[in-house]
Amino acid sequence: MGRLIERGDTVVSRGIMRAKPTAIKMMRKAAALWMALWLSASAAFAAAAAEEERVNEAGEVMKEILNIPDDIPQDLLDKAECVVILPSVKKGAFGVGGSYGRGVMVCRSGPHYTGPWGSPALYALEGVSVGFQMGGQATDFVLLVMNPQGARSLLSSKVKLGADVSAAAGPKGRAAEGATDIVMKAEILSYSRNKGLFAGISLEGSTLRSDGNADQKLYGKKLNARDIIVERKVEVPPSARQLVSLLNAKSPKNKSDPKSLE
């Protein structure tokens, strides 16, 4: 039989150097650990990229809608404390099974929502039925949050539109001047764009909630909507700069009655 000579983690037999079985196991474990870490990092990167794209799309939607001649009335945008944008909600996204539309909420900063627009928190809109057919194309939604109470409700818990917070289809263009008292007192005004058509639409019965998992993917740490919007614990991410800059340019000042902001 050949002579065996041990050298550290190897064995020399008949002139051939072989690794010890324990060393082979350690190398396999190290390779598996490295692969697991690589896959985890790749998944985290992909998840963050997906949320960044979601924020980018929200900025593009808001830009396009604000360029529509008969769009959201300027006086309503100027009185909104927050804006929720849900881009590209496709047919069948609302239905049994918990599917939902996903987007962002951006609010004015400060305790009374009178400062510049800040970093976005990610939100999800859910509902078995929203009372309309969206057709085969994607539908974009924009919701204006019209008072601090509505904003606080959205920051604290999941809300049902029309029940937990009052909601109404938003008037377009100069229609705000002749809007009903119900519309003008609503906490949330909602709009949709589908197949190039822009209109106010009722989302009563749907629910709106903070998407904490998405926030963590976007910002890289565990946060809730209040941390982002009220406490301002994070800076505006690059993917949201277009959206925030647009809102600061289009509506730099909150023109609500100061008493309504207390």
C-alpha cells in the first residue's frame, strides 16, 4: 500500500495530494454560504429596483396628468395635504384574492402640512369591486388627501374609503367651482386615467394601506409611513426627485384655510 503523509488539511497518497473529508465539507459549506449570500443580495437589489421603478412611474403619471388641459383643479391641488399616485393598475388587479394596485403617498412636510413636499411612503389600494370596468389597458389613479384628519388616518392604519374616511369623485378643471358640498367636504378626492381619458371616479369600498415591506425595500431599513412622512427619517430617494420637484413647482404652498390645518 502507498504511504500516507498528512499535511494540514490534505493527505498525500501515492504522490497524489487529496483534501481531507472534513476540509471538503468545510469548503462545500463555505461555497453554499457564499451562494446564499449572493442570492440574497441579488434578490434585495431586484426588490429595491422594482420599488424604485414604482416610484419613477408615479412621477411620470403625475407629470402627464398635470399637463392635461382639463385636469385636477389647481385650487384643489393647492389645498391638498397629501397626494396618492397609483400607476398602471391593470384589469383584474381588483378582485377576490387580495390583489391590489400599488403606488406612493407624498405629503407636505411640517406638523400642519405647510412645508415643502417630502419623501414618499409606499401604499397599496385594495378592493373586491370598485364599481367600474377598467377595460384591457392599465388605469392610473390619483387621490388628493384634503385635510389633516384624512392624512392622519392614512398614516395610522388601513382605511376603507367612504367608511373610515369620506371620499368622492374629484371634479375636473373649472368644475371645482360648482362642485357639490359633499365633494368639497370629502377627505379624499379620487381621479383615474384610462385609455387617455381623465375623470373623477369613486373608489368607495376600496381600502388604502401603508406598504411597509415595500418601504423597507426602497429605503433599505424598516420604516413605517409616519417615520417617512412626519418624522422625516429619510431623504428623498433619487427615484422620487422628479415627483417631489414637480409637486413643489406646481403647488409650493398649502393654501388651505389655516384653521382647517390645526
